[in-house]
Amino acid sequence: MAKTYGRRRYSRSASKDVERAMHKRKRGTLKSGKGGKGGTVKSRKQAIAIGLSEARKKGKKVPRKRKAAEPNEPAISAGARGF
């Protein structure tokens, strides 16, 4: 049986935005922060995040950012839940 492929999670144009950000990082011209006022981006993961963020702002097909856990919310231990 042939393998079936699902829908694309990221649009092709979103991939181009990430590719452009990676290229800028490689040349040392990618900046972080609002309006590029921050420091030079050295991290590969940060460059990808910037590319995806730019794609989101342009309205391209990119999944929503994952919500981080609240920093002041205490973690529930297994004992507290009654397990």
C-alpha cells in the first residue's frame, strides 16, 4: 500500500522566510529584538524562530506558538492528585 501524505504544516512561502533568516544569520546580519535593535543572532534555533515569527506576521500558514506554562503556577505532584 502506498504511503499517504498529509497536508503541509508550514506553507512554502513560510519556509522561504525561515531560509532567508538562516541566510542572514550565516552572514551575521540577523538582529534580534524589536526593529532589529538587539544583538546579532548566533543561535540556529533563534534564527528559525525569527523566520517563523516574520511569516506569522505576514499571515502565512504557520502553526500557532506553543503556550509556555505559567511561571508562578505550582506544579501538581502525583500525591496531590490522589494517584
